[in-house]
Amino acid sequence: MADKDVTVTDACAARVSKILAGEADNRAFRISVEGGGCSGFSYKFDLVPGPADDDIVIEKNGATVLIDSLSMVYLAGSEIDFVDDLIGQSFQIRNPNAVASCGCGTSFSI
């Protein structure tokens, strides 16, 4: 069974901090899971002013990442990373709960 904690890499924390530095009202980066997408579920990323009552708050190197308790069921044990390569820049989630994913990298099934 996978560890329940979600890990945020240094690269992810650095990118979140850089994005939020340019925001006047938003102080946190929210990751959530929604129904839909080509594989059944999709990841959603938002900038928000702060945590909601049911959020799990992950602090790393000055960056705040939020995950609501319902999404945490699907993200438990995941690693959140930021990748900058020849193909482009993107947040990537390595989710041990996903049994399939699509080519776009934002949709998965359990």
C-alpha cells in the first residue's frame, strides 16, 4: 500500500513560489481531482487566496500547496513535480494509484 503523504519536489516548490510572487491576491497553489478527462479523472491546478476548511496544507521551501480531502483519496502517495524540458514546462503528478493515464498527462483512471 502506498504512503498516504503527497510529496512536493524542490522544482515544484520553486515554480509555485515564482508563480505566486506575481500574484497580488493568491497565496497558494491548489491541486484537485475532478471527474472527466479521457481516462476518467483529471487533475486541476488553481491559484487561490488560502486554504479551505477541508484542505491538506503542504508547505515546502516557502511554497504552499493545497489538496482538498476528497482529492487526497485519489492523490495519496503521489509526487508533484515541475518539469522543464525540450517538450515544454509542466506540473507532473506521479500517482501510484493510477492504473492508466492518457498522453496529455492530466487525465488518469483508478
